[in-house]
Amino acid sequence: MQSKSFSGRRTGVMLSALLVLLLAVAACASAPVSPAPASGQGLSAQDVWARPAKTMGDAPVEGETQQMQHGGANSAVYMTLANGGATADRLTAAKADVAKAVEIHETTMEGDVMRMQQVQEGIELPAGGQVELKPGGYHVMLIGLTRELAVGDSFPVTLEFASGQTLTVTAEVRQP
Ligand SMILES: [Cu+2]
């Protein structure tokens, strides 16, 4: 009889302890959680997008004038690259199966003439820093599209870095 009531008391104590624990967990869960930093460890890419384009033979789409010097069967991929690591790195190459060739380019102004050229040494990514690939600057050039890139499409792009790391990202086709 005595042991039974003792056991009952113990169960009560344990339930109280459990309740306190649950409340503590609930308090933790409801506490504001700061989002993980976008550039955590290593390399990452945000806001990856590509210009819409038709394949060779079709009329160039509106807004494609910058790509006209390559014949209209091309497109470009833009993104923000972040290096969350402790050492500098360099974007040296990219691959995508939507184009026959993929190059790292930079658009520059020579007087009034807008030109773009291959960036032979790649794009520098300082430790803890980020670099923007954007219209009028750096871009991943898709030369000789093997398929049309329509608004809303998406396709994988694999980025290669001097460190030997690779990063496969998804480019979404949208208007600039
Ligand atoms: Cu280009």
C-alpha cells in the first residue's frame, strides 16, 4: 500500500519534470531563429538566371541586342557568387548542356562600343566576399544554343573553380 502511493508520487514528479521539459522545448521553438547566412561555408550562388533566347534560324527575341554579335543563338547566365570560405577562389569555367560552348565573359565599354570578351584568368572570388555576374559585366556565355530558352524554363549550370571545387546551380530563364 505504502509502496504503491510512493510509486504514484514518483510518477507525479516525473510527469511534472516532463511538463517542465516540454515547456522549455516549446519556449525554445517559439524563440526567434535567425536565418542561416546566405554565404555559409564554401561557395554558393544566388539568383541564377538566364536571358531567354531562340535557337539559330529564329528571329532574335526582344531585348537580345547585346547577344546579337554572336548571331542570336546565344544567351548569358547571371548570378551572385559568394565565397564563404577562408581562402580566395576563382571561377574558371562553366558547363551547360543547353549550349555547344560555355565561356566566362566580361562586357566592357570601349568608347561608345559595348564589347564582350572571354575572361582568360577567370573571375576572382575573395575570401568571405561575393561577386555579381550581371548584364553589362561578368556573365557565363552560352554559345550556340542547342535548345530554345523560354521564360520559365530552367536548366543546370556547373561552375568550376580554381580550387577544384564545382558547384551545380539551376538557372531560371527570365527577362532581364
Ligand atoms: Cu558574352
